[in-house]
Amino acid sequence: MRVQKLTQLEPELVAKMRTMIPCQKPEVIQSRFGIGLNTWVKLREGKAIRHSVAVRLLQRLQRDQMI
């Protein structure tokens, strides 16, 4: 079994992401950030997420000039 590499995002970035959405409905989170509700909950709680998801999220935020 392969061990997943995990990455924790900066709390300041997660706080900034919170200001970018009008509500925390799954469809809003998915369309804005491209992540699921479970991943969003982990981020809000300060937990690590899969590294591949973190990379993709950061690329999307940079591409859309959100960070």
C-alpha cells in the first residue's frame, strides 16, 4: 500500500479563501476552488490534505489570480 504525501496550507491562505466565497455550499466550493467539501473542511480545520490536491489547488488559485 502506498503512503499518501500530505501538505498543510498556510492558515492565512485558507482565511483568504474563506473571503472569496459567499457561502460554503459544496457546489460553490467546487466551482470556485475545484475541491470537494471534505477537502474544504480539512483546510478549515487546519488539517493536511493530499499533496496532489494541494498542488492543483494552488495552481488554480494562481491561475485565477486569487493569490
